[in-house]
Amino acid sequence: MRYKDIAPWYDYVERFIGVSGQKEGLSQLPDGQFLPPMELNCVEEKLKASMKKKFNRAMTIGRTAHLTTPIGTRGTCQSRNRCMRGCPYGAYFSSLSSTLPAAEASGNLTIRPFSIVTEIVYDKETQKAKSVRIKDAETGESHEYFAKVIFLCASAFGTAQILMQSTSDRFPNGLGNDSGELGHNVMDHHFRLGANGFDDEFSDKYYKGRRPNGIYVPRFQNLDKGSKRSYLRGFGYQGGGSVENWARMIKEADFGTAFKAAMAQPGRWSVGLMGFGECLPYHENKISLNREKLDKYGLPTLIMDAEWKENEKEMRKDMMASAEEMLNAAGFKDVKTYDAGCNPGLGIHEMGTARMGRDPKTSMLNGFNQVHSVKNVFATDGSFMTSGACVNPSLTYMAFTARAANFAVEEIKKGNL
């Protein structure tokens, strides 16, 4: 799989969900179908200019699925930063604002809530999956649903767990698991370290609203033969600049007119860079079923056995040092580094448990996300990933899902599924 294979599907998804961003012309961070970008604030502009001049490194506004121009019935972002509560304007992309309404409009949508998938049922006569068994989370009743094609999008660990629970005479170690790779090669992004600093140059400036994204520094290490580091692959930074608000006064034992006036004034500007690094795929980083300890639905729980190794630990040193170097070079004050510690799982970008590949002996899925040995089952969440890069991965999942769904439709038309 190469970028050119998936690029048209990135475009397809970006046009549908709406992504605001700035085109930068970088091979390591390809441009997309962007809506107008949100604006950097004054300290971010200062950092961007310094990075370009002193290091020839790029910094851009975060590329985010928030509308800056309307799409259909969805309005634009109001910069309230209340996305986690749901967006009544539909500006923030979610299944509620975008994909479910589109599916409902097709007339082919049935939602079956409170359903815990227990297994996919394999038919040895047809060598295909014939159904999905679920348990009703409220009543405890079991039901079976039949389909020509089954898509697994239950998250990297959820999809792998369903496949591992789906055993039969043909697949005693999990549906499609001829390679033995099911559950292995767990990846996540390691982060929670970098540097912070302060700025006193813009004490007369402020900004309006609560912008829902930050800044992004694309990967700049190990991009060419002349810049090899002590580790493989690389990292990017997320972060941003902001000014202290009234919340800084919460701990003050003060009162009166002067205190009220002080709270109404903006505080000191600060800026931070937090690194997000790539984790290599290690076979021994894995999940497995614990059939001795069951959950409340009577299903096995997951055993998670994953760790950062030397490559990630070496990278983390550079992630912290480079952040400090760039903030100091830009003239920020009181720059301090930090490492708050990180373990797999904290990045919530789990990947790799049902990896894609050409060879059924070393992978679970083919290049169209099909299970090699069960052609009517597809997995299109983070489980299929073979490497993690250092960028947020969900857009990639959506692009591969769209591509796989299109492929499945074409295969059905040809009579192959």
C-alpha cells in the first residue's frame, strides 16, 4: 500500500467530513481538500517564524474536522470549545452530525442499540462468515443476524477480540487467524513530554473565542539520508499558545475591588510543544483473551501486554530536547522541559492487531481490508495498520473504510461475495 493508492480516498473523506487546514506542500504531511484554516495567535506566529528562519522547520495550524464554511445542513464552528458535549451546529464532525444522517437518508439504515457482539459465525461449506451473534446488553437475550458482507469497525482491540472469540473447527485460534498474528503488533503513540515557555512581548494582545484546535509541527527527523538519528522513524508536536485568564486567581486569598479588577486583566502568555512519537510494530506487544476472568456479559476479558522499547525511549529524549531548543531559539522565557510519563494505551490510538499484508502467512488482511481466508469479512479500524506514523490516525481509518466499502460493493456486483 502506497500513498497514491489511498490519496483519492483521503480526498473523498475530507470533502464529506469537512477539514479546515493550511496547505504546506510537505511530503511527510500531505495536503488535502481543506476548508479555510483557523488563525494562529500572536505567540504562535512568533514561534512559526523563528522555526522557519532558524531551523527551516514547518509549523501549521492544526488540521481539524471543524467546519469554517458550511456543508449542507451543517453550520460553522463558533469557537466555543464545547465539542465534547456535542455540537448543535453540526460544525464538529461526528457520526451524529454527518454519517448517521447520510445513512438514514439512504433508506437502508437499521440501528440495533445495546448490542454486544459475541462472535462471527463461520460456515465451513461456503468458507464465508454467515452471521453475527449478539447479546442484548439490557435483557441478556441472544440474537443472530445474517448478512452477505460483515464489516468490523469495533476499534483495534474490539475487532481483534471479536475475531479471537469467533472460533470453529476451521479457525480454533480465531476467525481468519491462519498466520497467528491476530492480537499481535500492538501500537500506540507515545507522548506527554516536551517543553513550555512564557512570553512578555504581547501583553497588550488577546484573542476571541476558544479555538478548538492547536498548532502542529510536522515530523522533521529522519526524513533524508543526511539526518539519521539514534532511533528509527520520528515524531511531531501538538501544542499552542494561550494567555492566562481569571482561573489563575482561584488559589489567591484575596477579595475586593482590586482583586476583581485584576481578574478582568489577561495574564501572561505561554506556549507549549508536546511531542507525539511513532511506536514500531513489535510482535511481542499483544493482546489476548482471558477466558478465566469474564466480564458481566459472560465474555472473556482482554489481557494487554505491551511496552515501549529502546527505539521509543531514545526518541523521547530528542522529543524533549528539540522542543526546548526551538522555544529557546524563539526567545521565549523560563523554558522548561517535562516528561509526565507514558505507557501504551494513554495515546488512545491503538493499532495493529489484525495487520494488513500481501502474505496470508504473516498477516490477517489483504490490501482491501479483507480477511485473507474469509473473503466476506472486512476490518477497517485501527486493527489493520502495519505502522503507526506519528500523526493522528482516524482520517486514515475512514479513508480505508471508504475504499474497502467501495471494493465490497464492486465485488458483490461481480458475484464474488
